Amino acid sequence: MTNEPAVAFEAASKAYGPVRAVDGLDLAVPPGETVALLGRNGAGKSTAIGLLLGLDTPDSGRVRLFGGAPAGAVAAGRVGAMLQEGRPVPRVTVRELLTFVARTYPSPMPVAEALALAGLTALADRRVERLSGGQVQRVRFAVALAGNPELIVLDEPTNALDVEARQEFWDAMRGYARRGNTVLFSTHYLEEADAHADRIVVLDSGRILADGTGEELKRAAGGGLVAFDLAGGPTEWLGTLPGVTSVEIRGDRARLRTDDSDATVRALAARDAIRSLEVAPVSLNDAFLALTHKPAAALKEPEPTR
Amino acid sequence: MITAYVRLEVRRTLRDAGFTISTIGVPVMMYLLFTNLGTDDGSFATAAMVGMAAYGALGAALSLGTGVAEDKSTGWLRQLRVTPMTPRQVVTGRALTGSVVVLPAIAGVLLAGGLANGVRMAAWQWAAVALTLWLGSLPFTLLGIGNGYRLSAQTTGVVNVACNLGLAVVGGLWFPTVLFPSWLRTISEYTPTNRFAELGVAMTEGTAPGAGALAVLAVWTALFGMYAAVSYRRSARTV
């Protein structure tokens, strides 16, 4: 095998009417890497995944899987996918479904193994439509990996999962990634991206805002956070303090993002503005917000159900 | 690959209680009801048997489209697109599924004819009737698939029921067309269902199927085939 990237977007764009859902996306994922596509709802994650799987074609630019067209890689059985939308396929058992999916691939894993990896062994003979939401999600994961593909693509895989099911899911995913497979998943949960991906690609308005490890993103967002109580004092001068890159006032509390927290704190102390002073390294959450300049509320909104 | 798909889809279809009742139960019941009301010289029991078996096959073939529309709305068709199965294999598998699931519908009514109504024919005639009805259901499978790919799940259900009842009644599957006013009888002769049943009846009488019947059916098969192909192509981009 050559060292072709498993996934490559080359200036790919896709518009729906006036909305540029994916806007000049450039991204290469080497084989064996686990990558998170992180972004708010409507950031272009699902569109990017649709292009990647050949469900859609880009208006301009191109998408390659293992050096070829997505449709070719899919037809060759090198790709498995867990799509976001959809209800479970009715009137089949879990085992029947996985047996069928496995047969469509050239070198599938044994069905028992797919069942075990997804934690479905005990549910194998149940009808898919009679399972709970979390169980159905695991079935869809099992469908994605039943063919033993080199690349699995998971669109918001942990939607509708509770905390425990989520943990089990990620354990299963890591088990699969450890075999040297490439995994690309989308999420709007920062913690998930940070905890389970080698690399985080932050998408917003169809463009890549940042690309790196969680640590790199934090560093890119700059230094630290300094917060203190204003006690009714003026706020205009805060932006002129040394190191400060952004100012946010929440009620009576000022939150300053700074790339030199020492200098900022010294300047504040000189003005005696240190009531309830707090200095913290920037969190990934703050890093993400700094990158997207959007309020935190928008980040946690549940996906609209289709 | 296609075999595995057909097996899965046949299972799914036969597990649908609505499908089984409407395509096997209802035609058998209607057949027994119609043929045992009033007196009969035996010829009606045979003709009605073919008509009702054709009706069952028609319903089964069309309901395939309802299944396609359902799979479109649940996202199953989209999921299939990310497996190595090509869309062409999927639609072929669907059509083959149709050819399998019409069989119990045909067999149900023929069994009722032979066992309950004492219809007697030579063994080759039974086989010929079954085979004719089986092959002749192809245009209806295509019509169902066309509807399924083109329309939403709800609309497909309604349209398929309308096609089913309309084609069955006008085609004379329920009541012999001799009872129709002459204008309706003329229309009836151009319906695929009427000619479909005519083929089956020809087998029961041991005569060769008429050229007119074959020509009308061929035209409908081509039309429905084009309809299915166009609908499929249009929806394959959006599924």
C-alpha cells in the first residue's frame, strides 16, 4: 500500500441554495488516525460526511478516499458508516441485519465478533425496531463495522445515548481504532472530541477554523483567563491592559482572555481591581468559543430530529 | 450479495402482518365468498380463481413499492448506499423480492380453488396458471417500485391502494367484465390487469394466450418499466 491519505478533501465546496454548507474544505487524514469533526449544528459536519461517503458530490473541488473516488472505496468495501438520520429498519433481528451487511463486504468480520464489539451479543435475536434508542445506536455502530472496513465514519454517534451507553460506545470505537483502522466522527461535544480523537478539526460555516490536538487548540486560543469582580467599577479600560485579547462582562464579573496572564494580573493589582480574582488556563471549551466567537448556549443545542 | 439482500427483504415483507393479510388472506376470503354465493356451474369458480389470484399478485407486487417508500423514509435506502451494494443491485434485489412475495398470494387462491371449490385441471395447467400469473406480475412490480421511489411513504400507500383497487375492478379481477356496460368493457380490455387474468384463464382452458393480451401486457410492462427507471434515477440522487 502507498501512504495515500485515507480521507482527503481538496478545496471541496457544497452549497444548498445560498448556504455554503461546506466551503473550500482542505483536509487529509492519514490511515490509522482517529479524527473528530467538531462544530455546532449547521457547521457543515453532516454535509462534509455526505461528500466523504459519496452520498453527495461537491460543487467544486474533490474528495478522495484511499486515493480514489468515494463511490469506488465504498463499492470496494473499504468504508463503513453510521449515518445520523433514520429510524431502525423494521422487521429484522439484529443478527439477520448484521449477517446481511457483512455479506455485502468482501472480507467481513464474523457476525459474532461485530455483535461482541458493539455489545449486542445478548440482543442478537431481538427485532431491531423493538430496541431502546441506545441499543439501536449500537446496532448502527455494528452495521458500520460489520464489513470490517478500513475506514469508519460516524455522524454524531453518541446522540441519544445516556452517559453509560456513551462510555460503552467509545470503548467499542477505540477497540476498533486500535486495530489500525481509520475513524472519523462528528460531534458537537468538545469533551468527546478531546477524549476520543487523536486530532480535532473544528468546523464552522463549512470552513476549518482549527486543526490539531486538544492541547494545540488550547494553545492556539491563547494563554489564560483572568476573572474578577468589577464592584461597579468602569470597564472601558480593561481592553487596554497588557496581554488582554478579549473582554467579556457577565453581570458584575469581568472575564479577560489574555496571552500573558502574569502581566494582566500585575496591571489589575496596580489598579487594585482584584476582588475575587481568578486565574485559569483556558479550557478547551473557551478555546472553542474563542475560535467560533459564538455563545456557549448555541453549542449544546440538541440536533433537530428529522 | 443480491441473494442475501433478497432473503432479508423477503423476510421483512412476509413478517409484515398487513402484507400477509391483504395479499393472501383477503383474496382467498373474497374468492371463497364470491364463488359460494348463489349457484355456479363450476366455470365461474375457475375464472374467479384466476381473477383473485391475479388480484393477490397485483396487491403483493404493488405493496413492494410501499416497502420502498418506507425504506426511503427510515433511511434504510441511504444506509444501503454506504454498503458495497450498488444502487442498481438494490433495485434489482427489490424487483426479485417482488417476484418471490407474489408467490404465496397466487398459491393461496389456487389452493383454495383446488381444495375448497373443487376446481379440477390437468397438472400442467395448474403449473401453467401459476407460472403465467407469476411472470405476468412483473409490470405491477415495476409500477409499485416506480411509485415507491417517486412518492413519499404516505402517498405511496394511498396511490398503491388506488392502483390496486382501480386496476382490479376495471380489469375485471373481481367481477367478470361481461357484467360491465360495453364502454367499460372496452376500457377494461386495455388494462394490464384484464390481460394478465386473460393469460391465466387461457391456461385453465388449455388454449394459447392471445396475441392481443401479450401485446397489451408488453406495452404496459415497457411503460411501467420506464416509469420505475425514471423514478428510481430521480430519487437515487436524493435518497
